Amino acid sequence: MLFKCSVCGYIHEGPEAPEKCPKCGAEKDKFTALTEEEAKKVLMSVRTNDIHMEIVKLANKLKALAEEGIKIDLDPPCVALFKQAVEEATVIKQRSKAEIAGHVSRGKW
């Protein structure tokens, strides 16, 4: 079963709610059991949320590499490609972050 802390939103998986919330310390009575439908959304979204977090991590690496290429400043076409890569990595990162935020707002976390 899944239980959600009504104080901070922490989700606990187990046969019953924890005695205290591991995140905020709220007492057990602040937890509510998620419905089957709510729990299904959370469980189904675990992998896609992990994928989005990995995409954000990779976009950060891509941006750092492109910024290094800009600093090397080999030639104008090369620098232009690196600048474009910085912009595109930023867009990719922000799209995944927005999707994660959407999942959280719809209880898919």
C-alpha cells in the first residue's frame, strides 16, 4: 500500500503508514492511504520520472561540454555549433523538468 503525508507530500510504501514521516517528522495520523487509482498512477510513473531525471542530468553534461568548446574557441563555425548545443540542452532540460512538475501536480510521484 502507499501512504501520503498530508504535511509534506512524502509517499511511503508498506503495509501501514510509518510512525513518523521520514521527511518532515509528522506523526502517523498525518498519513492517508492512497486509493488504488492514485497508487497506480504513482507506481506507473516511477520509471518515467527516473528517465526524465536522467535526461536532465545528461542535458547538464551536454551543456557543460558545449560551454567548454565555446571557451576553446577553435573557429567560428565550431563555436556556433557549441552555442546552439547550449541552447538546445537548456530546452531539453527545461522540458523534462516541466514534465516532472506536471507529474507531481497530478499525483504521479
